[in-house]
Amino acid sequence: MSAVTPLPTLEKIRLTQFSHGGGCGCKIAPAVLTEILASSPVRGLPKELLVGTETSDDAAVYRLNDTQALVATTDFFTPIVDDPYDFGRIAATNAISDIYAMGGRPIFALALVGMPLEKLPVSVIQKILEGGESVCAEAGIPIAGGHSIDTLEPIYGLVALGLVHPDKVKRNSSAQAGDSLILGKPLGVGILSAVLKKGKLSDAGYAAMIDSTTKLNTPGEALSEMAKVHALTDVTGFGLAGHLLEICRGSKLGATVAFNDLPIIPEALEWVQQGVATGASDRNWKGYGHDVAFAAGAPEWQRKMITDPQTSGGLLVACAPEAEREVLAEFARRGFTEAKKIGSLVAGAAKVAVV
């Protein structure tokens, strides 16, 4: 009888060793995704479907009645960190973020679980699920079911459902010329994940990464009540430039971003200036770089920063200039002390100018 190879213990597991790409960095590249979806048929959409796939928004929205619309989304990915509990927390926070990005209030979630059962002990899988459940508890929602399969890589995420008033949905396509752009979380998560894989991330850098990726984007619900907040999205796998371009294309506007005003995690800034970046950053640039312009002589690392894939990134808000103070105050009230104005929207072609 052949010997059975024992599974590694919880202490010896490195979840990222099973991942070909971690977190939102494993999203399909924007250019490839556009090609895939180009031939997808759109048939018989009901009038109750307020938001579908037309502008690459964060979630679908379906009107239930005069005062309620259902917000539905799903998100899942492979590990971005080695700690199973942290992985579960990050994945759940990221999935629920799309509800807040539509101005909604989450009501419940379903778990999506794919695990290599011959490689991971049950205790590790339990820790991942516990991490996700802890975030859902923080958001005030239950995990009411889900689905699990045996896979080659660990995969975890949620189907998240929420409610919003039909008249208060915050699309990514309703920005106005002259709007201010406010970013709720600092950039740099993708860069820190690349450094983590190299085994060079400091304890402080890891703590900053976990703090950012497990912070629920709760200001989104309050922002839905502000009439002068015109558009909203969250910054994830396509990087700041990619998700800002979605606002620009949907709203038929251009954008100007002041690079020196961007909030950036300090250790990520140090590493990107040394040339560290993810492969997803280059894929993002190939997909939309023709619509992004930098000032002459701008260093290469600036490009890598605005294309850096963010896992569970911050809300990106387009609001009237007179609403800036109220928006920033709401972020501060919820603990988002690094939220900043980063630029503005302008009339013109759907392009981003970084100055």
C-alpha cells in the first residue's frame, strides 16, 4: 500500500503559493474582457433593470417598487495574503464594497468557495470562512447560503445583495463636468502584495495593507443621500486610471488628476519607486493606456501606481465642488482619514490627464 502524503499544518500553509495571481490582480485584463463581452447578446431587458452591463458599473440594480431596488453583485478571487483568516476578510470586504459603490445597504450574502481539498487541511478552509463571516457580521448581514467546489487554487468570495432607493442609485455614468473627484482609500495594495510574495514586506506594511483591504466602504450608503454626489464607483482590479475611465466613458467626460494629491500607502510608494509592480499593472496599461496622458518627463513609476490593481480599494466619488466638504466629512466620520480630492471632471473626450 502506498503511503499517504499528510496535508501541511495551518502554521506551514502559504496560501499565495497556490495562486497564479492574487486578489483583484487576477481579474481578466480590461482589453481581453472587452473583447469577450463584445459578442454577448443583450436580449429583452426589463424596464425594472435600472443598471445592467451597459456602463461596466459595480453591480446590477433592479427596481422592486417605488421605494426599493435590489442591488446584486458577486466577487471572488485567489489569495492575496497567506493568512487564511485575513484572506477571508479581504475577499468579503471586497465583494460587499460593490453594494456601497451603488449607494446601497447590504442585506445578506452567499458564499462562493472553491478549495483544493487534497492540498489544504479543513482547518485552513474553516479559517477562510470565519474571516468572511466576521466581515459580514461587521456589515450587519448574514451569510445565508452559498456553493462550494473542489478546485486547483483556493477561491473565495461572496454574492452580495443590498437595497437602495431607486431614485438614489449612484451610477458610474452620471458625473457632470466640473465635478470634483474624491478618493476614499490610499493606493498601493497591489504593489504591497507583490512585495509580500517576495517575502520583503515589513510588518508595518502588512498592517497597512490589511487595514485598507478590510475596511468596509460604508460611506457609500450615506453618499447616496447626497444629491450633489453625482457618480460613484470603487477602485479595484483595473487600478485608479481604469475605473476613472469607466466614469469618463459612461458620463462622456474627461478627467484631470493631480498625481501629487493622490493618497498612497507610504511603503508602497517606496517600493514602486524601486521598480516593483504587478503583472496586472502592465496588463491594465496595455488595455487603456492610450486614453491616459502624463506630463512630459513623468517617471515610469507614476504609471505603475495609477494602474496598480487595488483589492478592496476605495470609493471614487464625483461630486459638485460645493459638496466636497460634506463628502470628506462623511469619510472622516467613518474613519477614512486619508480620503482626498484628487482631481476633477471636464468637458471633452473620455481621457485622463495626469498632471
